[in-house]
Amino acid sequence: MSTHIVLADIQKAFLQIGVREEDRDAFRFLYNANGKEQHLRFTRVPFGGESSPFLLGATLNYHYEQQGEEFEGTVQALRENTYVDNLMKTGDEEEELAKFKREASSVLESAKFPVYK
């Protein structure tokens, strides 16, 4: 019996999360445009921000909690097998992993997090 692996990545995961206007100062940066200093603010969670992995995890958990009982096993597996925006699941049965891949893609895409790889 061989072990099979499902590898996936949430496409542009951080950019899928909007930052509320009142919270945008947390993602403010300075920019020099033609010798004039400007203060700019991100409207989406930037990759590499100190709090970005936490914000992504909290957002994913919120969407996992919105799922029905029919995806309970898949949601639990997503919680256990997701690292930041990467997903890796192993198993011995191809059919079981194919079902997981379909359901995980459905769960994540319903929250507007497209999966690729």
C-alpha cells in the first residue's frame, strides 16, 4: 500500500482579505513620489506583514465555522493540514484523497479562496 499526497495552495490568499477602512493605519507605509513624502495604506492584507498569517488563519477559521455538518471531516482536516496558505494531506486511499480535494476546494472556494496546484 502506498501513501498518496494532496498538495494545494490558496491562490493569492492574503490579497483575498480586505482591511476595513478604520484598520488601514495598521498597514500604512511611507512612499517618496517625486521628492514628496506620501502616506499610503493597504486596502488588502499584505503578504509579509507581521500579523498577516494570524489574519489569514482567523479568516479561514471563520469560514470553516460557517460550513455544514456534511463537511465536518474535511473542515477538521483543513484545520489540521493547513500551514498559512499551503495545504498538504496524505492518505493511503486515492478515493478518500480525491473526495477530500473536491470538498476542500468547495469549502475554500465558497469563501472566495481559490485553490490551485
